[in-house]
Amino acid sequence: MALINPSRVMKGTTIIWAVVILLILYLSWRVVSPLVGPIFFGLVLAYAAYPIHIQLKRRIGNHTSGVVLTLGMLLGGGALTFELLMMSARVAASFYHNVEDFFRWLLMQPLPQNVLNFIENLSNQLIPKLADYVSSYAFSIPRYLIQLLVFLLVFYYALVYADEIKSYIARSLPTENRRLGEEILSNINKTLKALVRVWLLLNIAKGFLMTLGFLLFGVSNVYTAIVAGFLTVIFSFVPLFEGWMLWLIAAAYFAKEGLYLRAIGISLYGAFLVSPMPDYTIRPMLVAKDTSLDETLVFIGMIGGAWTMGVKGILIGPIVLNLMLTLLKEWKIIMGRGGALPRRNEAPLKPASHPEE
């Protein structure tokens, strides 16, 4: 009877456990991946609200403060989310009809036949996609409600257990590379703080400028201009959607009415002061100033992050590139230490002291 090799048994067991662990990780990711967005923003907004939580918990307690802030987020954010969904659906429907009228008006102009054919093909491809986009709002409400619930739960538990989370992260840092771990955490904190502050302040400024632009160019009355500014603030959190959709609607309306100078004016005003120009110039400059990073690096992080990960990538991208710089600096230090020859101690040796008799 052949003897069983214990090393082979151990190797087979290791492979089986590795496969099981990878399978569990894969299934866990499949379960969590649809909710990555609300989890991420729950953590980010809990981070932003943590200073308020510190002040409140001294007066009313940790759990009570978390409940108060979560209820405030539910009442304000929940009502705001529902209203925005309804408003966005109306705006999207209005935009759809304006685009449809605009293409119909273009096809009636005395343009060369090849240009008319191009416009007609573009219209035939774009209009159905816009219709699908508008109709998708009606089927997205249950999904948004589930995401809102996950967001609120993450927001509450991140606030209530913030001290435990910080303590666990501090204990998890390896002893031999503790300085590097602390530097990484410090850079994450500094970069995230700058991104959140600049993101909020710039979006509010863009909303104000949009309202002002609607009033200056006579797009609408005061109430509708305020609504447009409010939507600009909200849409500015969505990459590739943002405020340019609103000034484009106004420009299309003016062009359809034959007010071409106003259409050009609102387009230039919106492009340079609302979106997209401030996102490519002012935002990276402000973040780079607060984090001592290069503006180009911040710009690449924002654009590349948004391209690959959506709206959360605007925050994750610059943080990842900042961490990359930190690791490169540490690698340079380590390589410098390894390449340098140890110094010889050229001081004369002192005579050994005599033992006491």
C-alpha cells in the first residue's frame, strides 16, 4: 500500500481553500457591487458630517447624535431625492421635446443635402436613446429607494462607530512600516477633505451663476431661474451630465425662437462660467492648492477617475494618484538607503575601561 505524501495533501488543501476564498470574495463583490455608490457616498458624507457629530454627541450622546443626523439626512436628503427624481424626469422630458423640435427645425433649413442627411441620421440615432433615457426614470424609483436606505444605514453606522473604525485602522498598521501607514492615512485625509470642500463650494457657485445667467439673458422668470440653479448644483455631482445640460436647453430654445445672439451668449456664459470649463480649471487649481499637489495630477485624477468609476471616481482618482506619489517617495528613500555604502566610523577607538579591582 502506497504511503500518502503529507506535503501533497497539505498542498491540495491549500489549493482548495484558496479556490473557496476566491469564490467567496467573487460572490461577495457581486452582492455588494450594485450598492458601491450609496456605500461610498454614505462614508464620504459621514466623513463630512463628523465634525458636527463630535459637537452633538458631547451634548446628547453618541447614538442619539447619529440618529438626529441620520433623520436630518432622511428628511432633507430623502425629500430632496424624490423631488429631484420627479423634477429631473420633467426636465428630461422637456429636454427631449426641445431636442426633437430643434432637429425638426434644422431639417427645414436650406442646407446642403449631405448636411441634411447627416442631421437626419444623427436625429434617428439620438432621439430613441433620449426616449429610453426619459422612460427609465419611471422604472428606477424602487432602485433609488433601496440605494437611499443603504446610504442612510452606512451614514449612521459610520458616524456612531467612527472612533472604533479609527482605532481599528490604527491598530492594523504594521509595526515595521507604521510611519508609512500614518503618512498614507494623513494624505488620504488631507486630499479627501480638500476634494469634498472644493466640490461642494464650487457646485454651489455654479448653481448661483446659472441662476444669474438665466436672469441676465432672459431665459425665464426668477422662480424657474432659481430651480435651474438648484438643478445645476445637483447635476454637478453627475459626470458628463452636470450644468451644461441646462444652458444647452436654454440655447436650443433661443435658437428655435430665432434669437441666435442670445443662444450664443448663454452658450458662452454657461461653458466658461458653469460647465465644463470650471471643472477643468478652477476645481483642479483649488484642490491642488489645498493638498500641495500638481494641478495636472489632480486634473488627470478627476477625469480618469470619473471616466472609469463614475461620480465617485472624481474623489477616488486624486486620492489614488496622491498615494502613488507617497509610495514612490518611500521607494526612492528605500532605494537610496540600500544603495548608499555604510559610513566608516573614523573616530579613534577609546581604550577600554579597566575593571574595578
